[in-house]
Amino acid sequence: MHIAIVGAGMAGLSCADRLRREGHRVSLFDKGRGPGGRMSTRRMQTPLGELHFDHGAQYFTVRDPAFMAQVARWSASGVAAPWPAAGTGAWVGVPTMNAVVRDMAEQHDVSFGWHVRGLVRKDGSWHLTGDSAGGERLQSGPFDTVVVSLPPEQAAAIVALHDLSLASTALAARSQPCWTAMFAFDAALPTSRDTIRDAGLINWAARNSAKPGRGGPETWVVQANPQWSADHIEEPAEQVTAQLLLSLGKSLGVVMPQPVVQSAHRWRYAMSTGSNLGALWSAGSRIGVCGDWLLGPRVENAWLSGRTLASLILATVEQRAA
């Protein structure tokens, strides 16, 4: 089969890995400029040089034996390393969080800057419609099967006209937002702490430059808790950075210097409560949906969801062949 996967994050690429190993042709489409999804890394040109901030998922943990084997491969190839400061069993991509996703994406046909807006059924096959970052209208196909690996709100919008059952399940899920601020300083902050958890409006903060494989100037990533993020979701980025900088100083107990550079990113669909569904697959419409929101808000769950969906698709192929 020729399978289109919408979303080249952890879940979509995990699904692609399994399908490709079984001999199927896979094409991935992602609206981002590069791989990562919610494991993205922000690159910024600053007076201190080019800096990188892990502004999405901060680390990942390992429980499932299959994912453990995958992490061991990443570790052996140098794109992942343990990060004890985040807790026992915490891992990060090296030299940036999106390194592991980039490593996966290099094995596939991925079209970045391709924002999928909808699906069209034509002559028994699927076609994708969308647009580029520059506003150019795009179309691609035909495909035998479509996989949607996006947050539930976005997945529902794409599949609703073609599979109401899948869309209804996605609509029942809800993602929590997260405001994330990024700061760089021309000197190290006077603290030995590298991480902060659950302090006031801060859900998580980390000295990004202290992670394995990093270095250079002092950089911090600060993520607000879901409730504060929801309450301030439409607030200007400048006001968000100011409040998160103030909260960071209060949590560390230091007088904060003026950052050399500061920025904020609004994740409208950061985390979900998850479910026990694993993945969604309709053999009738030949549409599948995967993502961490179908298991739980962990990187490992995104990888497992993609793998689970691939197994469901492959089982259908085997049944038809029999």
C-alpha cells in the first residue's frame, strides 16, 4: 500500500517505521519546518550566537520493553542520553530534544511545510489537500490509507467529513494548553538548581544549557501550568514572558537579570489526559488516528500509539489477503 501520514512527530514516525519494515510505501506530511512536533527545538539567532531551546517536551521516560529497545538504539547512536537532573530514568535527545525525531525522520519521505487541511475521496483512493507556509494550495495522492497523527482537535477537523465515529472519539478528548517562555542570559544565574517543578504558576522550568550535550550561554525554558496557560491563552507573548521571568526568579530565590533574549511559544494543544484506546482504525474508511492522547501524555505513549495503529493496519491487510 501507499500510506499517507499527517504529522511527523513521534507517533506518526513510529507508525511509519513499522509500516515501512513490512514493505509498505509511506509518505509523511507536516506543517512544521522540521521534525519534532511537540518534541520541537526552537533555534534563535541572538547577540550571544545561535541558541537552541527545547520548548516542547522536556524529557522522556521508559517503561515498555519495545520502547526500551528503541531508546537503547538511540543511545548507541548518540542521539539520546540520560538526564539525572530530571529524575531517575529521564532521557533527552542530544544535542537537542528533537534529535531522536530527526533521526527517525531521516529514514522516511517527509514533506515539511505542508499543512494538511482536508481529505478528498476520489476513485477509491485518498488525496490530501492543504497549503504551504507561503499560502500556495497543495494536493497530493492517491493513497490507499491515511493516518492522522495530530492532537485530537486537529484530527477531528480533518476526518469529520469522512468518518464520524473517529471524529466523535477525537472530539471527546481535550488537550490542555501550555505557555512556554525561553530566556538567555549573558551569565549563569546564581543557583545550583537545574530544574523546578510545580512552583506557583510554573509547571516546569529547566536550565536548558545544563542538559547532556548542550553548552554555551545560560538558557532557561519555563512552562506554565495548564490552568494558568488556559486563563492567559490569548494574552500577548510579551506579557507572558514578563510574568514567567518574574515567577522563575521567585522560585529560584534570585534577582533576575535582564535576559539577552526572551521569547514565548503558545502550545494550544500541549497535553491530554489520555485514554486506554491506544489507536483508532477504521477498515471501512481506511483512516487511522494515533497520538499520545490515545494513551497518556508521555513521549513513550506517542511511540506506542503509532506502533499500535500500524499493527491494526497490517492485521487488516493480512485478513484481506487471506
